[in-house]
Amino acid sequence: MDDDAQARAYAEADFEAANSSFVEHFDARFGASEPSGYILDLGCGPGDIALRLARRYPQCLVHGLDGAAAMLRFAEQALVREPELQGRVEFFQGLLPGARLPQGNYQAIVSNSLLHHLHRPQILWQAVQAYGRAGTRVMVMDLLRPASQEQARGIVDQYSGDEPAVLKRDFFNSLLAAFTLEEVRDQLAEAGIEGFDVQRISDRHMLVSGILP
């Protein structure tokens, strides 16, 4: 998503509920162990979740990776507005697979709404294995495909009523491109990732979480 207008629409959209929920889910699953070290946010977009994680876990450093320069410009602007996080959050441009990052592996890997954008979903799970290690905490949140286009339209109308048309269109297309719980379980099995929990957490979201063995 390297179109400036589209990136701006995403950066300015109201994702407060979804993004705060993301951090709450991470905290519920892994917060008791007081995460430390490096967190990697795959497909970080305009950087809101990366910044939220850095605020929540002051002992962590957060790297955000995205393929779109336009998105990362907004991420950098957001970081400038929070000087207390500078030095603890960095953003990098790169495409999966093969993006170069300064850390060989990460203590936690997260991703929000990247999976359904990938033509080959194994790219995400391979990246989790490539950038993780034994003990790495992993949490992936993504859209859950509705049973029909009519249901998808209803979800868009319910949750994106006041958003720009470009976001409504992208939301609708993303819902149709998303996976079911069973499809994601099959993806994990194909990748050889065992023991992860895959669950529905809302009428439009799924959550995948676990610790790499």
C-alpha cells in the first residue's frame, strides 16, 4: 500500500478499539511473564500498535517492518510526536520473505491484519520461524472471513459507517480475502508450528497465539 492518499486514510482512521484490543490480548496471554527484549511487528503499517507495545512494555524495544514507504512515513511522524519512545522504536522497510532486520531473532513477534494481504500465507508463518527462536511469543490477529458477501457488507456498514470510501472498499475486500479458523489451523500444520491457539475473538477477528517450541 504505497499510495500516499490511501496510507493517509489508514493513518488517520479510528482503529482505537481494534488496536487497544490487540495490546490487551497480548497482555492477557504474555504480560504475566513481563516481556523484555525485542518485539517485531510484521506489517506494522502506520505504527500505532508498535508504539502502543513500546508504551505498555518499557523494558522492550520494538521493531516495525512494512513494505510500504508511504505507511512508514506516517509511522515515523507518529514516533516523532512521542519523543520518550525514540531510541526504543524503529521502523524498517522490507518485503517478506527475506527482509533484512538488525536482530537475528526476536523475543516476541506480532502481526495485525497482514495475513489476508499475502498471496501465499506461508510467507507469514515462515517469517515467524525465521525471526523467532525457541521461546518466542507469537500473536497474530487478522480478519475472519464471513460466510457470504452479504455478511461482509453488513460488517462494513456496522463498523465503517463514517470512514472514507477507500477504507470501506478495502475493508470489504479484506473480509473476502481473509481466512477461516480451519484454514489457519491447516496453515500452521503445513508450517510445522504446533501448539498454537486459533480462536474467534469477535464477529470479524481471529487471534492466533502461542510460544515457539
